[in-house]
Amino acid sequence: MNYLFDQLFNWWGQWTHGTDLRQFLKGFNTLTGDYSGSARYALVGIIMIFLTSAILCLYYLVLDSDRLRKRKYWLMFLTGSSVLHFFIAFIIATAGVEAVKTQQIDVSYFDCIGFGVSVMIWSMLWFVTFSLTPYPRRWGINCRHTPLKQ
Amino acid sequence: MARLYVFAIGGTGARVMKSLTMLLASGMKTQGAEGRDYEIVPILIDPHKANADLHRCGMMLNLYQKIKKPLSPETGFFHTRLKTLKEITDSADQSDNVFAFDLNDVNSTSFRDYIGYTAMGDTNKQFMDFLFSGKTIDKDKNPISLLDIDMDIGFVGNPNVGSVVLNRIRSSETLKDFASNYTAEDRVFIISSIFGGTGAAGFPIILKNIRDAIEITNLANKGNLENARIGAVTVMPYFNIEPDENSPVNAAQFIAKTKAALNYYSRNVNPAVNVMYYIADKTDKPYKNDAGSGGQKNDAHLVELIAATALFDFLKMPDSELVNAAGKPVSPVCKEFGVKSDVPAIAFQHLGDGMMEQIATPLTRFMLFRKYMREELPKSIGNTVWCNEKPEIGKSFLSTPFMQSHLQDFFNLYDDWLRELGQNLRGFAPFQNDALLDSVVTGIKPRQKSFFNRKTVDYHLFNTYLSTQAIKGGFKNEESKLLSIFYAASHTMLMEHFDYFNKLKT
């Protein structure tokens, strides 16, 4: 799973975050020279899937309000979800980096922002894909045609 | 399917029929005690063709039919089928397919010519002069002898003239068509007033012709007719008219005429009717005194609405309580109506409990439907779930004849009817047209919000209920879908958010 999310979050190439951060997120331990550290790609990936799904369920099933049926409100939820994922990814990356400063790895805050952007883009794609599938959309009432129709 | 033949006689008959049409449109069901669903065959009887009330009633019945035509049987609103006598008699020949009983041969005929006065001998002429003495007016309101009355403006408050002319029903095609279709399961309901001309004359004649069917030649199903289950509502004075010394219609005579007629009814009519309903009210508000060719166009009145509900009460009575033997009811019943509170402007709460249970929910459902169509449909069309579920209701649907003319025209008549009911004395104003959705019913508020129920009764909530219904699917076409979901959604909203309607459970 760590490998899968590693591939996903680096789909865009190296510009989002550098090799050192990538190694760190994969769980590389500079002290032992192996991947015995926390699998942070998997952690962020799982959070992304569950949180995006939860936000979609909140929109389609829990709130399920006629007030929110218009596409603009769906876009607001999409934006909110993306921003939330950006911060989660950024915080996980920076917290880890702070903890291993002593391990002589070369990670900047720009790397963390880049990683946040990568996760944000994937969360958006997941949000859109999940919104286009019939379910959970069609289990709800008021927004079951959003974003396809208003 | 069993049928209920409704004879609506005169101007009051037409106005009661109009209220009945509104109740039927709101989804009140004509279901009998035996579980029979009755189809209604209205027969409007009025020689006064220019009568505005007759015209409005006929228009409303035609619109009802047009709206009902594309609908599947279970649509809630416009549930009951209305048929003309022509439709059930000869489905191939639909010419002259109208609800009005054809009294064409009295058109442009004076009463003198109708009875062949000039060909009578002197003795008969003197007898006629004695029976039909007095004055009346012609179409242009000029004073004339009663014998010279133009019958195409009605009988102008002269039941003695009406009783002669309307006797031609006995030999009419209408009576033959009615008789040939009448089965033992069917019922008859007669609507008339007792204080005018046409209704007071027509009711006993129709009743007599049905009960004495055995004596009429060339009539089918005589046995069924003789023992027909007959209900009738007779409206006693409930409005006044402006005094006009040139008019033959004089409100001061209403009570005297009613007393005389009641005396006659008690001996000859009440014993021949299975269930007789009487209703009256204070005669406060004077209507315009127009007995001429313009005809009376009276505002709708609560009494007419209440009178219309008598029909539903009659249908609910089991066959066992409406037994006839040799053309006579075994146990005829007379019923009257009273309100709970004697106030000038009646709302649902002021009606008796039984009446409130009967009409409050259907009328409110229809009101919500109408209000949504007027205020919210332009915003919702094409972008709400209930519109977009199949069959889709898009903007093009708004320009169909069903929406643009039939339903819209019916709503216009409904608006007029409600407005007139509210303005009249005694007024019936159960709705506040321009209020928000949660306060549209006069004096009735939605349930208080709680921690578990924080929903506001507004169009968003209405849309949610509409969409819930639309998702269920299974609609024959857009028209059926529209009426079905609005019926079910408005019902759910009333039951879930208004304790008042929840307690009524209708």
C-alpha cells in the first residue's frame, strides 16, 4: 500500500517534493539504512480515501439538503475537502521532518507544500470520481444528480 | 364501476357543483361504504344559458376532464372520473358532449307559446291567467306579464313556471340515456335551492320521474330507477340580493317561499328521498340583483362548499341504510349542518369536527400544490431532483397544453373561488395566500422545532418530499408524475410537521 501511494503521490514527477522527503515518507530510516520507519504515504493515502469518502457521505447522505443541491455547493465541498487534505499532508510531512532533523536529511518546507499539493490534487480527483459513481450519490435524495445536473 | 349521477339544478346547483369539483380536484375520494369507487356523472339543469355561474361550472368541469384525461388512475389530485351522460351512453358519438341538460326547445320561447296559450279555449286561458298571474321582466328588464316570460333567462324566481317547463324532462333523451345506463349499484344525488325558481321546481320533478319511472313508457331499467338510492341537498336562503323595485326577484320573498316549499317537501319530497340534507345561513351580504340576461354571477359561498360535502356523506352510507321498497325509502333520513363557532370569517377550526376531518387536509394539500406552482415552479423546473427523475419535467413541459391552459386555467378558477369564498359573508378563509409556506393555513402553525427536528417548513423541505416521491418512480407520464408527487409530498409534509393535520389523519 505504501508503494501504491508512493507511486500515486509522485505521479506528477519530482517537482512536488524532493527525494529525501519521498524516502522519509516511504519509511526510510537513516539510522538503520532500511525502510523500518513509519509508512507515511500509506497513512496519508488512507486518510485521503476515508476523509474524502466521509465528506462525500456528509454531502450526499447526512446533510442531504435541497439547499445544497446546486453545483456551486458541491464545488464548495470539493474545495473544502482539497484544502483540508493539503493541510493534513503538510502537517504530517512537517511533523515527521521536525522529528528526524538529526537524521541528516535534506527536506524544506517547499517540499512539504509540494507534497500537500500532490495530495490535494489526488483528493480532488478522488472526490470527483466518487461523485460521478452512482453510489453513494443515489442513496441520497436532494443531491443525487449533483454535479451532473443541478 | 358504480356511478353517481349528480343532478345540479339552477344557479345554486351549478355553484354547489363548482365547489364539488374543487373538492374532487383536491383529491377527495368518492368511495362508498361498500368499497365502491364511484364515477361521477354531473347533469346541469338550467334553462338560463347565459347564467354566469352555469357557464363557470361547465368550464370547470370541462377543464377537470381535460386534466384527468392523461392521468393514471392513482394520482391523488383529480382522482375521481367525471363523465358526461353522452360519454357513458354513446362513446362513438361525442358531438354535443356537454354536462348541461339540453333544454334547447325552450330557448327564445315565451312561456305563453310554450304552453300553447293562444290555441287554448277561453276557460283554459282564464285558468292559465289565474295560475300564472303576476309580473316579471324580459331580457331588457322591461316589465311583462308572467305568461310572457322569456324562458332562456330562467324562471326568474317563479317555480310555478319552472314546474311546467321542466316537466319535459319526462320525455327527454337525457332521462332515457340516464335510465338506460342506471344499474342497481349506482346512486343519484340531486342539488337544488328551495328559494328560487329553477331549483325549487326542478328537484321534485326529477325525483318524481325517477321514483315513478315504472309509469314512463320507453324507459329502461325501471325497477332500478324506482328503487334508486337517492340523496339530495336542498339549500335554503343563504344570501340576500339588493332590493330593486323593477326586478321580479325579491329577497323578502325568500323566507316565505322557503316555508311554503318546506311544507310541500315534508309531505311529498322528504319521504321519497333516502337521505335529505338541508342547509342555510344568515342572509347578510346582498348580491347584485340581476335577473336579466346577464344572469346572476354570485360569489362562491361557504354554504355551497358544505352542501357539496353532503355528497361524500351520502356515498359513505352503506346500502343497508338506503333500502327502498316499491319505490319508497324504508327509512328516509334528514340531516342538517352546523358550525362549531358562529363567526363571520370561518377557518378550519370553526367547522365541526367531522367536516374539518373531511375537507381540511385535501383542501390544504391542493392549496400547497397551487402555491408551489405559482411561486416556486419557475425556480425549480429543470434543476430539482423531482424534475430530473424520469420521466423528466423540463421547461418544455411548461408550454404543453396540459400546463399552459388546462391546469393554469383551472388554477385561475380555483384562485377566484378561494378569493370569493374569503370575501363573502359568511366568509371562508382557511388560507393566507401570500403568507410563507409555514403559515399558509389560517391559525395553524407547524410543530415547534426540537433538537431532533430542526427542519423549517419551506420550499426546500417541500422539494425534499417531492424528490422522495419522484425517486419511487413508476409514473405513466409527466402529468401523472406531477400530480402524484405533489399529492403525496404535500400530505407527508402536513402529517410530519403539523400536529393539527396529523390528528385529523385524513
